[in-house]
Amino acid sequence: MSPRTRQQNEQLREERRRQLLQAAVTLFVQDGFDKTSTAAIAKAAGVSHGTVFFYFQTKEELYRDAVLEPLGPALELVRETLTGSGSPRERVECLARLMLTSFAQEEAYLMLIRQVSHLKDRFTALYEELTAFTTGNKELLSSVIAEGQKAGQFLPGNPKKLAFFFLAFINGCSMMHPTEPGDIVLDDAVRAALHLIARP
């Protein structure tokens, strides 16, 4: 068997790191931070215990990366949705559908995010980074709502408050009922979210 190329080695490292992060999300949600050991994460990921520390210096670093790494692509997707083509109302509707679908597909990760909120006194810096992410989304959504208000598509009022109500409803739906794509519940939830901020 010929030796692996540099590219193959890099792909293998990325795959192992991804496996560790996925296992970490599952176990941190299932057992909590304190009761989850790095040995258990390694076992769930199918790697040796020492491999964990090749990628992460501490369990705290692994926890932080498991929480934060998905946020970059998520924020980019939100930005693409809200700054893309279509009217402000159409873009906000797409955002509602995107968020509800993503929450359904990433239920464990969503629970991990909520876990950080409960541990904010312990993981203050991590909680602040999550808050900054949420604030960035809210600011961008507010600007699209303001644009839609000028076009007569959204209700009058403070765009930031309307964005807050919209996002609070979406987050509440994700806690009450995981929504599968194509499910009538998804369409109902999107319509209800828009009803809070949009003109009939």
C-alpha cells in the first residue's frame, strides 16, 4: 500500500476532528459538561484517548469549539439569505424557513447552545460570543425589516423590537416541536412568524 499523500493526511485529520466534535456535542448534551470525560468522547468518536489532545488541549477547549465552530457557516448562511435576491418579506420568509429547518436537523447542537446559557456564569466568554452572534443576526434582520417597512411590507414600529419578536417566536417553535422539511407544521410556523411583523 502506497503512503498517504499530504492532502489525504489533512483530510483524515479534518475527519477525525469532525468526529470528535460530533461526539462531544452528543455527550455534552446527554451527560452535561462535568460528567462527560474526554475518554468517553474519544470512545464515541472511535479514536484513542490521546488523539483528543492532539486536536484540543483541554476539555474546555473542546467544549468551546463544539459550540462555536458551527456558528461561522450559520452566520454566513443567514447573511446570504437576508442580503440575497427577493423582496424584504421574501427574504425574511426564507430566513424563517431556514432557521426552523436547521433547528430540526441540528436538535442536539441547539440543546448544547441552550446548555451554555444555563452555564453562563461558568463559561462567561463563551456565552458572550454566543450573544454577539445573536446580536449580529438581530441587527441584520432589523435592517431588512426597516427596508420592508419603507416598501409597506412590514408593520410600523421599532424594527429591532419586531426582529426580537420574530426571532423569539422562531426559537420558541424550535423548543416546542422539531419541524421536518415539508411538514405542514413548518409552513404554519413560517406563516405565524410573518404574521407577527408583516402586513396582511
